[in-house]
Amino acid sequence: MERFFIVCPLVFLAGFVDSIAGGGGLISFPAYMLAGVPVHVILGTSKLSSFPGAIVAAARFAKNKYIRWKLALPCGIMAVIGAFLGASLALRVDEKIIKSLMIVVLPVVAFYVLRNKNMGVDETGEAVSWKKTLLVGMAASLLIGMYDGFYGPGTGTFLILVFTGIVKLGMKEAAGISKFINLAADISALGTFFMGGKVDYALGITAALFCMAGSYFGSGLVLNNGQKIVRPVGMVVLALLFVKIIMGQ
């Protein structure tokens, strides 16, 4: 039962943060590690716990018409392919290597979030052609989908940075389409880990309920223009988890 008390509150926070600007995996993945779950089982179980929350957040964005389906669907297909490839590779990699990646991923994500000082705030920019938007979106979805399947933390953040920084979408629309792509990748990766027998169903389903609650409140914050809270909250969480991971090596 101890692992449930460790994982569930942190997964709630992960769902909350992830629905706003991505990066929830940077909270949930270390939470599972803290609870003593084997790394490959973490990869599968974290997908099980996160994708229902992603459904809730994506549905809320869709209801408010912040998902451009003409772009989201082809990007989602590429994310499915990428996540399958990434998850298949992860199943063949030693867990010590995956643990070591956290030391690299956390500061990289922190750098990009800090670098984008207006993270979560709508910006105006020069319009991008539909052809470039589609090509960039599909390429990013494939590559980031592979990363999501192999590991995952920061996927939503990377997608949002692509759609706001390169494609020049507004924050709400970028968050909506990124959540849909992230959902597609999670489902693909979950299926792959399921076939590999690397999913803890009891823990994953319980954590999923907490993640859904966090995602609901988080997506509501975005829709009510409360995005500015993301950057300071995200930085505090990233800093604390980075210290935890360093100490655990």
C-alpha cells in the first residue's frame, strides 16, 4: 500500500502540470522510482496511469474547439508510429541506461522551459504556411513520439514548444493539439508495453484516477487563462525531482 500513497498524489500533480504545458512525466516517472517499481514496469504503468488523464484534457480542449483536427489527425498517426518504435526499443535497453537518461533529460527540459519566458501565454507571430505547418507537425510528432515511447518525460512540453515556436499556434490551440498527439503516442506505447508484460494494472489504474482529476483541473486553468502559473510550478517541481534523482544514483 505504501507505493500507492507515494505514487497517487504525485501523479495527480503530474496530470495537473501535464495538461497545462506538458512535462508531467518528469513528476510521475520519479514517483514510481521512489515507490520501488522496476524501470521497465514504470514505462508501461506510467502510460496506463497517464492516458486516461490525457483523454480528459484532450476532450476538454476539443469541446472548446482548441484542437485543429486537420492538423491533429495526421500528426497523431505519426506519433503512434513513433511511440511504437520507441517503446519497442525501450524494452530492449538495460534499466540502468534508462535511469541515467533522467540526469540528462531533466536539465534539458528545464532549460527549454526557462528559455521560453512566455511559456503558457498566447503570442502573435508571422503566419506559417499550411504545408510547413503540416510537415513540421508530422515530423515533430514522429520524433517526439519515439521519445515518448522510449522514455516520455517532457513530451508535452517539447510538442508545445514546436507548435508555438515554429508553427506559431496560439498557446491554447498548441496545448490542445499537443495533448491529442501525446494521447495517441501514449496509447501506442501502452499497447507495446502491454504486449511485453510490463504493466502493473492495480497501481496503474488507481494512479490513472488521480491523473484524470489533475488533468481536469489543469486543463480548466488553461481555459481560464491561468497559464502563467505553469512556469514557476514547473521549475520548483523539476528542481526538487532533479535533486532526488541525483541523490538516488
